[in-house]
Amino acid sequence: MTPSFEIRLAKCGARVEVALDALLAARAGPGELARPARLLAAMRHAALGGGKRLRPFLVVETAAMLGARGARVLRAACAVECVHCYSLVHDDLPAMDDDDLRRGRPTAHKAFDEATAILAGDALLTLAFDIAAAPPTHPDPAIRADFTLGLARASGLGGMAGGQMLDLDAERHEGAFTRKHVELLQAMKTGALLRFSVEAGAILAGASAAERKALNEYGRALGAAFQIADDILDAEGDTVTLGKRAGKDAGRHKATLVGVSGIEGARAIRDEFVARAIRALDMFGDKAGVLAAAARFVAAREF
Amino acid sequence: MTPSFEIRLAKCGARVEVALDALLAARAGPGELARPARLLAAMRHAALGGGKRLRPFLVVETAAMLGARGARVLRAACAVECVHCYSLVHDDLPAMDDDDLRRGRPTAHKAFDEATAILAGDALLTLAFDIAAAPPTHPDPAIRADFTLGLARASGLGGMAGGQMLDLDAERHEGAFTRKHVELLQAMKTGALLRFSVEAGAILAGASAAERKALNEYGRALGAAFQIADDILDAEGDTVTLGKRAGKDAGRHKATLVGVSGIEGARAIRDEFVARAIRALDMFGDKAGVLAAAARFVAAREF
């Protein structure tokens, strides 16, 4: 990766951190009766102080490419990140993946307790829709409703939550998976929210139908490349680099493309998706340099 | 209760059941990749076949009083009910209230498993916002955004989820509670969504600021009466009538108004709230008969 891309990503991450910190302030907002301290602390533990903030970056950079910038876009980016953070908290629970470490820190149910972690996830998911629907995110309610709807579709039964279900089903499953099944699972579990992060930027910037179509193709391919890179990382990485337990996929009969196609096969498929993502940006010309770099970045990542 | 009120409530419940059944159909909707069977089954288990549907009734009857009826209002009512059903699934989890029975049937984590129940709750919560933000709920995106925002505020950190946190905190707490603390807890845990159900009807019908203010007062008082009636029922009821375990509040150091004020004291406070709810309806005259009956109903309920 070029250093300038990494710097740009880090700067965006820092802005997201500041914005999330403000959204998770101790004082109750309009329409709220109180912000119970323990629940707020668990939400802050889950949402602050970590992560590359890739999804917010995709929201912000897609919107910027199309001419939309500033506090509104950052709020929308935070809404998407709240959904991502909630999903990590719930996925880490003992009844799910049972992980003690996340980004090198104790997971929410370890730092607090299981009940608090479940509630913190619930409240982060709810906060995402609070942010999405609130006027400061965009003055046009049609854009807010469109954004909210897309976020819900990407996150629910037919998207991320459904993908997590397929992932749990796979662990209980005996025998081999098909590539098609693994790709559906991954398109839902991690792909849907990554794809929507790109779409969100397009929605906020009032993109044309043609622009949205191209960006959807880009987001879909980027999401696929991201997840395959994650599978490869899990198969090859070590716990220190990852900040979470490595090698857990094979130990648990997870459905991964490394399992289906082997490491070399998975690398080839990953590279194919990166190329497809970059091709989808053709219509935007030089303006799409950052998004193209993002596609290369997710494939090369060691995080 | 007059038989006509009970019939009206039951008819509304039947319409809600049909609408929820359609929303939870097997076929993937627009923007969804698939609807994984096990997750859908758990969501259906949690959302269908039970409950008085009091919150949807409040949405529908408030809107009807102000002149709005039909499929749109019913969709909004279903969105509120999805939030309610998600909260029951998560509250019943082993890490929370650890209940095996709900409406006389096994709770979601008993009928399925814990991971599936967590995901089913997550996906029902997400579905609520999907329904709220989608065009068929109202043609005016400003109304959809307003409805979505209110639903999120009533459900999250500063509302229902925060109230559940205070409830769990109370169980760990040694010593007595103040009436003020119990009332805040209850206003958040059950009050916020009941109050919002009424407000939702007002939003959908395009109510004036004065109408919204009066209906907010009504909804707040009704919510308080509801929860006190629940405390009384738990202290006096038996498991067969309730379809869930009775007497569990005292056994667990729950913060209730019966605990703070005794049964007779709680009854008096409940009746005070019912009277306040009915007074708040003054400006609507005879049109408010059903809402007044609803306030008496929640206080007299044996369910």
C-alpha cells in the first residue's frame, strides 16, 4: 500500500472516533429519559478505540468522490460503524463464536458480562437507526429514509444476521461445502454491510442510477475480496498479528474459501474480485483512485 | 371490560398476525440475498401466534381516532410489534431473565438454541426499521423518517434497552429502591415503547403539535399503569394464568412498585395513572372512547 492511502485511512478513522465519542456522550439526548452508565460504558468499549474503520472510510470516500463531504456524511459513516460494532459484540458471545479477545482487548462480555454485552449490541444496533433517521444526517428526509432502509436490509435476515446464521449452520454441518454456498454465506455475513457502505456514500451524494449500479458492483466485489483475505489471514496468521485467536476457522469447521479452494485457489479468487472491483470504477476515471486503492488494500491487509 | 373492547382488540390482533406472517414469508425481499430457514423459523416463533398485540392496537387506534387507517398503519404497527417481540426474545435469554416459558410456549432459545435466539432478536429489531423506513409504510418520507427516529429513541440506550439495563442493575443491587428509581426504570423498560406506540399513530396521521402533546401524556400514563399492573399480577398471579413463571420478581430482587409501595399502594398509584391517561384525552371528546377503554384495560388486565 502507498503510505498516502494508509494515512488517509487513519485520518478518517480518527474523525470517526471523535464523532462516535460524541454520539456516545453521557448526557441523554432528545427523547431519551437517561443513559444508564453501565450500558453506555459497554457500548463505548465496543465502539471506541479500535478498528481500521473500513466501512466508514468507504462511506466517506464514496460520498467525497461524488462531491458530498462534511459532518452529515460522517454521521452516516458512524451509523454503519455502529452496526458493525454491534455485530462484533454479538458474534463474540459465548453462545456464538465465544471469543475472549477482539482487537487485542477483552471482548464486551469479558470486560462486562454477557447480559450487558447483549444489551450493548442491541443498543448499538438501535443507535445506528437513530443516527440514520435523524435530521442532522441529511436535510432531505427521502435520503434519510433511503439510507435507513438500505442499512436495515444489509444488516438483517437477508443480509448480515442471516449470514451469521448460515455461518453457525455450517459449523454444525458435516461434510464439505460448495464454493457457491460459501460465497452466499460471505456475501451476506460480511459482504452486505461492506457493499452497503459504498452504496451509502452514493445515497448521501445523490448519485445517479448508473453511478449507483457501478458502485454496487464495486462494493460487492470489494466485500468478497475482503472476506477471502480474512479467510487466508486466519489460515496463515498468528494470534499476535490478529489481536484475536488465529486458526479458529479450521478448528471449527467454518465454511471458508480456503477450505473449499485451498490457499492458492483462494488467493486467485481474491485477486479476481479485486480486479473486478477496480474495473467497476471505470466510469469515474481518476476520481476513483482512493476507492481503487481501497480494493487493493482489503486484499493485501494484514489486520 | 366491555365485550366490545375485547372483540376490537382481538380483531386488531388477528390483522397484525396476518400482516406479520406476510412480512416473515420465506421468499427473500428486495435487497435481500436469501432468508436462511432456521433464522426465519426462530423469528416466526418469536413474532407469531401469541400476545394481545397491545402496542399495535395503540398504533392503529390512535391513528384511526385521527383519521388514518389501512395497510400503511398496520405496517407501522407491525414494526413496533417486531421491536417488542425482539425484546422478549433477548430478555428471556439465560444471561438475562432465563425464562423457559413465554405465552405458554417454549421461549426462543429453548425451542431453538441460544445463538439462534440472539440472532432472531437482532433480526426482528432490524426488520422493525426496515418496515419503518420502507415506502409502503407511508408515501411521505418525512413521516417515515420521523416514525423511524421515534422508534429508535424509544427502543435504545435512552429507552427500552436502557431500562432493561437498569432492571439488571437492580437485581445486583443490595437494599431498597426509591419510588423515583422504579418509575424511571419502568418508564424506560416498558413505558417508552408503549408511549411511542401512541405517538406512532399520531405521526402517521399527521397530528398537530397539541394533539401529539396530549397523546404523549396519555401514552406515558398508560405505560406506567401497564407496568404497575404487571408488578401486581406477578406478585398475585400464578404460573398457569400468566403462561410464564409467577412470583419471580420478589425471588430476584426486582425493582417493582409493589416492592416499594406494597400491593395496596401500587393499586392506588396504578389507578391514579389510569385517571391521568383518561384526562389527557379530554381534547378528543367522544372519539377517544377506545383509547380510554385501553387505559382501563391495561390496569385491569389478567394476562
